Amino acid sequence: MVILTSVLTTGALTLTACGSRDEGSGDSKDNGSSTTLTISVDAPLSGENSTTGLGIQYGAQIAVDDANKKKLVPGVTFKLKAYDDKAQPATGQSNATAITGDKTSVGAVGPLNSGVAQTMQQVFASANMVQISPSNTAPELTQGKNWQTDKKRPFKTYFRTATTDELQGSFAAEYAYSGLKKKKAFVVDDKQTYGAGLAKIFNEKFKEFGGKVVATDHVNTGDKDFGSLVTKIKNSGADLLYYGGQYDESSLITKQLKDAGVKIPLFGGDGMFASTYIETAGKSAEGDLATAIGVPADTLPAAKQFIETYKAKGYKGDYGAYGAYSYDAATAIINAVKAAVDANGGKVPTDINDLRSKVVDEVQKSDFEGISGKVSFDEYGDTTNKQLTVYQVEKGEWKAVKTGTAK
């Protein structure tokens, strides 16, 4: 049995691990003794995708600070510990081992990338520790590899506050055909779990709505020169390019496409929805589109304080894509800890394995109003919040052009 020691906040446990960053909760003060529990975050905090990864880290950090400030769980001080997976599956798996090996850790928020999640799920399941991603969208993560014909939940410890590519791809295809009136799409993906899955669903749904996919192609993550792809698109007669992947490659593709005189919009998923896409592509991004989970955070009254805090703290990264969903994921873990403590007579269970198990069970029961909307999970661990938004670049900024509930 592992015992959690009661410590003074001023003498909180100092933990170290490869690839991790300890984050203090500067807003919380506790003059008495308390048990320190860690909520871990895994995301790309450097390199590719770091703009959105940092948004996940600091979204969770604000949730931890709020919980400590409000003393949401009497006798408990929460600490956030961030791990950089660099968008690499092997690094994510190593981080998962470090997170579960930390005997103060009760749950994890992340990762950003679905491909990274695939390497982490079994590690968390073996430790019976909850993992909640604010951004993973690959359907098989919650519904199994045969999700289209036989849905089966692979891991009861895995949840997400993001909706799936099944819904996102269909939402994009419908808007492309009925909203943009596009009839001929060229579909490209980056061969990764997220990108290839999203592109496949868009391909299928666009044809179901009546559109034609004139050609498909693939790129590699890290590619910089897309000259041959641009030539193929130019000769295809497509009036839309759909891209399944992240902003790192898509921002270069659209720039090279427009520079070659191909004036068609590039449409992608939430992996493209970041300020960095526009900064990199410049004027070439005008008119391009992306779907993203939920509704714009700045339109949600409950997210107002969150956004103000994020900006006031000067946090790096972009909160717009997943910051609010990361906040709600961390809050779901915190609420679950509170429920476990309340059920134990107001005391923190001394066996960390018992506490982790109880937190998994309580997260499944989640039912609260978060800053991104209602937070609850279905039998697969998927969010019940099915709202999605199409954004378009207008005058150098992402502007919402359609919001709705995916079907």
C-alpha cells in the first residue's frame, strides 16, 4: 500500500522527471497542512504543434489554481506537472510511464495528438489512472478499431472533452458542399492517425453529399517543399483542397498553392485551427477554413474569466483551440477527487491505487457545467457535447462562420 504523506504547502514535494516541468500554483495559499496531489499534463510544449500544446498546459494550470484558491477539496492542494511529448508517440509513452510512476499523481490531461494517445492509453489503463484529452478526435481511441461496425470501448480510464472526427469530418463535408457550394475536392493527409482518419471521413461524406473527390494524396510531417503536390492540385481542376493534419504543414501548403496561382481555399480540421497557421501563411491564409470542437470560447459567458486570466498571466500558446476544454478536463479530475474524498468521510484515501480507481469511477459520472459547456461522458468515454464550429480566415483572423450540433 502506498501512503500519501501530509505536507505543508511551503514544503510541498519536489518531483523530477525526464521531459517534465513542475508548475506551481501561485494563486493558492494554505497556512495549514494538506495533501499534495498532482494533475499531470502531456502535450507538445516545444517544436511542432507547441502553440496548441501550450494552450492545453495553461488551460489546466488555471483550473488547478482556481481549485486551490477556492479550496475546492478541503485538505488537498493540487499541483500541475507538465510533460513535453514533442508530438512524438514514443515520448508520450515514456511520459505516461513517468506520470503513473509518480505516487502523488491522480490523473492526466492530454495529449494533443491522437497518434500519441494510442501509445499512452495502455500505460494509464494498467495503472488504473484517468486520462482525459481535450483534443484527441480519432474515433478508435474510445470506440475501438472497428468503430464503424462494432463499437467497443478499449480502455475505461480514457475520456475526452473533444468530439470525434466522425462528426467533425461530416460537419466539414456538409459545409463544403452546401455552404461553400464546392463540388470538386482534392483530399490530402499527413499519414498520421488524426490526419488520415479525418481526411478519410471527409472523403466519404463529401461524396455522400453529392461532391466529387477528384484525387487524393499524402505528405510527410516535417515536409517543407510541396511543389509536386501543388502541380497535381492545379491540374486536377479542384475547387477545394481538404487537408487532414496539423497547421505546420498546411500553412506552407496553402502559401505555396496561392503563390502558384491556385486560388482555391484550403479546408482542414481542428489541428489547423491556431493563430500560427495565419502567422506562417500570411495573406495566403485569407479565405481558408477549419473546423474546431465546440463554440468560440470568447462567446461563452462562463469562459470570460478564464480568458481574462490567461491573458493577464501572459501565458504563451493559443487558448482558443483547446484551452477551455483542457480547463474542463482538469476540473473533471478535481471534481472526481472531491467526490472520492467526500465518500471517504472527508479524508483523502491513503492508498494511491484506491484513490486513482475511485477517480476513474467518479469521472465517468461527471455532470457539470464547464466553461466550454456541459461536461459529461457517454458509455465510451466520449463527450456528450457535440457542438462544432467552422472558422474562416477573414482579414488575418479566424472568424466563426457556422456553429451547430454535429449529427
